[in-house]
Amino acid sequence: MSCFLTCVRFDDSITTTTTTDNKQPTITGSVSVSGVTCYTWDDVESLTSNFSRLIGSGGYSSIYLARLSGSTKAALKVHAGSHRLYQVFRSELEILLRLQHPHIVKLLGYFDDSEESGALLLEYLPQGNLQEKLNRNSKQVLPWRNRTAIAFQVAQAIEHIHEKCIPQIVHGDIKSSNILLDKHFNSKLCDFGSAKVGFSSMVQPCTTTSTSSPRSKQVTMIGSPGYTDPHYLRTGIASKKMDMYGFGVVLLELVSGKEAVSAERGEMLVHAAAPLLDSSAEIGEEKVRQFLDPRLFKDSSLDLEEVKTMLCVAAFCLRSAPSLRPSASQVVQTLVKKIPSLSYLGCGKEE
């Protein structure tokens, strides 16, 4: 990893300011103190035209297109009915009520029956998620300038939940499908269903012991295949550095245009990139070109030095020892200094 020390240096002196307002919105009446609307189930059915258009789904929820006043669109995330999944919904709701950041999906409203079902009304992002946009079958090729901007914006979102929230938040599932894009391809981090509040949270990994064993109780894992921190898999400790590992994988996706796990070969992108990231010599231009998304070769905004920087940052984020990984604040500052194309975003200015 010595080559990366000359490519990227993280400033250990970086300090971050944290908000001193520790008040949390309460859910009372028809509207919460944060201005988020509390809906009835009849309202939910009306907003979605009786759930007529499904636009997404996950392991715990289904997402429907909703329409607010006029032509304004929104996305309604409905959690499947069960007491356990209701707790997931409540956790995500309470976290989203506390978060306000330009690169975190905005909560517009919610439905809560206080028993087993709930729904979140979120802002609608017309360009879908990053995973879809990077797919080789996508009709539109995401330009390099947009890719660096997305990396920077996601790093800012992670910095916000890690350093500027009290208490701090661990997202727990940083991946490209949890990064939504607006009409200008600005990114919004979403899906806080796996999030943990606090500096770190002990989460016991799933066991494979027999049903007769007292330890056989099933515990839900957090994270997704291809993005999950190996340290978490070994220890069950979900920390902020777990998020940085997932972010490192997203950087590899942005550079290569490949999925975190190959659908054809089942190979993890981290493993495919290992020979490049673990090189003891300077990253050669030919190796960079071999790893780079070939659709970018015709892109006039492509800068191979910026590609090397992205790979260097990814290499640090993917280090096996969490203590050796950079913080989100360090990544934000490094990208500002080393990626000139970010200047059009006005980087360095306060949000």
C-alpha cells in the first residue's frame, strides 16, 4: 500500500463542527415539529391512487409512486406488516426526522398505525439509483465529472451522519443502490433501515448452529453482499468505519462501471480490484485503463490523475483494519484537494 501514501495523504488534523442542538422532533398531532406531515391510511391510498404504480421494492418494503398537490411526485415506502419490521420502520422514521442535508433523501411525511405497519413519504428522485445508472445496459453513460461529484456528495452525506449529528449515526448499508439521483444527477443517500445510532453498535452476526442450540436465535445481518466490511463479519461490530468500507466499494463501481458482485461470475469487485489496489509500485496508466469503465474513453471530462485519486481513496477505505481507514471528513477534504473537476460544485464552501 506504500504507493498510495505518495498519491493521497489524509490530514489527521481535520476537525469538524458538530451541532449543539440535541433536540429531537416528536411525533404528535397531524404534523411533526419538523414540518413533516402525518397522514392517515386514507391519505396514503389517495396519494398513491390505491397503490397503482410500484416503482421499487426491497427485502422489507415496497415503494409506490405518489402524487402531492399539483404535479409534484413523491415516493411512498411501505413496510410489510409485522412487529419486527414495524420496529425497522420506526427506527428509520426517527432517524429521518432528525436529518436535514442536501445529499440525504428528504422525508416529506409518514403514516404510523403504532402497531405493525408504517409508511414513509420521501422526495422523488427521477434518475433512479446509482447502480442502475452504472449498469452496462443503461442507455445513458454517466460522465466522469458526474461520477466524481457523486463520490464527493456521498462522502459529504456520510460526514454529516458520522460527525455532525448528535448522537452520531452509522448508516450500515452504504451501496450504489442506496444512492439516488435527481434530475441534475446530484446524489441523495437513502435507506436508513439498517442504521445504528451511536458511535458504534454491537450487532451479533447470524449463527448457523442447530435449532436445539440456545444460541440458534436468528439475528438479522446488516449490510449487503459485496459491500459488507469483513471486520464486521468477524466481530459483529458495526462502526463508522464499516460505512467507509462500503463507500470504498462504491468508488470502485464509479471508476469501473462494474457491479459490487458480478452477476455472471459471482466475483466480488473488491477481489477483482485487489491486484491494482495492493500494488507496491505506482499505479501504471495501463492498469488504470484496464480497470476503467471503457465507456468513459470517449468522455472529454475524463482525467486519469483523478481516476488514480479515486482508486487511492478507495484503497484506504478498503483496508482490512478499520483503524487504518480514513474518516468521511478526511475523504471530503482529500477529494476537494485532489479532484480539480469538483471546482464547478463550489467545493470548500459551507453547505
